[in-house]
Amino acid sequence: MPRPRTPRSKAALTGADKANPKRFRDRAEPRTSGAAIGAPPAYLDGEARAVWEELAVNLGWLVREDRAALEAASLAVGQVRAMHRKGEIVTGALFSAMNTALGKLGASPADRSKINSAPPEDGDDPFAQFDPAGQYFS
């Protein structure tokens, strides 16, 4: 199986785009709306709906374009929780599907470390007093 393509933003961070400029020249980053994830779909049952709301709060980087992935994770986690609550055995395949769905959302420590979110720009920089003109730090 071939290695997955390195996103352009990761290549810029690691310097791979400088080492192989032709490889990354035509790659474009996907654009997102930045809109909030929104309410869960109306058809989700109680457990999956609760998982949706839990993940939407805990994974603040999700945007409207992530709804399908969040839906899949909500259904999988909801099903695992319901089965566990009933004392049923959760199959390895279902548990693996749940783990994969959560990983794609960045819900594990390893996957969360891959998410690059910009710090909020609220103008409240505690170090601004040391460089008021912005000459050294920006």
C-alpha cells in the first residue's frame, strides 16, 4: 500500500516542500467554510445524538464540512455504548470502526497532535510590552 500524500501545510512545517519543491508545487489545501458543525441530523437516535453533541463540544476544530465524518463517529460510538450498556459483546470490527472514525476527527492524542490550529488573534499578547513595535516578534 503506498504512503498517503503529505499535505502541503505539513510539508511547509517540516521543510519537505523546500527539499522537493516540484512535488508540492501543484498541491492545494482544501478550503473550508469555517462554519460551526451545527446541530445533529434529526434522524439520529438518543445515544448517537448525545455522542454528536459531546464530540461537537470537545472537538472544537470541527467545521460544517466535517458533518459526515462526525455522523459516522456518532453512530459508531453510540452503537458501541448501547451494546456495552446492554451487556452485549462488542465485536473487534465494530470497535475498530469506532476507533478509526474517532481518529479521523482527531479525537485521539496521536491524531490530535496532527491538527494545526492557529492561536486566537484577540490582541491580548502578554509579551507585547517587550516589543511594542512588533519588530522582533509577530
